[in-house]
Amino acid sequence: MWRKFKSEVKLLPRKGRGQAKKALSARLLNKARQEVANLLKSVNLLEKKDNYPGQLSGGEAQRTAIVRALILKPKIICFDEPTSALDPKLKNEVAQAILALKKNGTTMIVVTHEMELAKKVSDQLAFIEKGKIVEEGEPTILYQPQPQALKDFLSLERKNSDGRGEETT
């Protein structure tokens, strides 16, 4: 039952896997399986637990990566462009998973160019240009940006989201 999904969510280390399995009691293995099941349920993927990684959509694969990270019980989880290259439906699925983590009190650092995602999931924002923080504060800074670089970025993003992006020749 768990073989397929364990290729994506690794409960046991690769080296010495046979020895590690022997060392784990059935109770610990069942507890680990239950933890994985709970995490999969929290990101709406429990029904996919028997799927191979290649059978998952882009959004499902992103949410699986979140489960892989969470199984390690990190104090902070970092996301680097978690919704890039996803269609709008899949972006929403990943955003909902990140919002669920936020509601559970998980500390996160999210790097994104997508301001709608930043507004939804952030308590604090930092706008970085050329490696320097040029604006930081609550998500409301996006509604009345001060630095010209942030104004320009938001203006460009609005054009691109409206389908009026820059023309290419």
C-alpha cells in the first residue's frame, strides 16, 4: 500500500533501509504511517497515497514536497516560488496548502514574484531589489507602495495578470 508513495515521501533513509526497517518496531512504523496519512490529508492528498510520483499533477507534486518537508518537523519551512509554472487551479491548491500551514502556526519564508500569493499567506513582506531590501512591512505595503522599484514591479505585474504584458517583436 505504501510502496508507491514512499518513493516520493521517504520514511526511511536510502542507505541501510533493510537494517532500519528491522530496527523499527511495528508500532513506530505504524505511527510514522499515521503521521504521513495525517499530513497527506491536511493537503488533500490522502486519496493519492498509492500513486507513483509520475502520476501526480504539478500541484499535487508541490503539495507532496510540502509533506516531505513537514514529516521532518522543521521549525521553519522555506518555499522558493511554490506556485511557479502551475496553472491557476493548481496555484490555488498549493496556496490553500500554504494557508493551512499558516493557520496551524507554521513559520514560513516564502519567496515569490506572485503578489496575490504574497498577500494571502504573509504576515510580513520584504521587497528585495538587487539583493537589498527596499521595502518591508505588513502586506498592506502592496496597496500603497513607496519605493519606485516596488511601484514599477506592481505595475508590471498588474499588466501581466491582465494579459497586457510587454509585447515581443
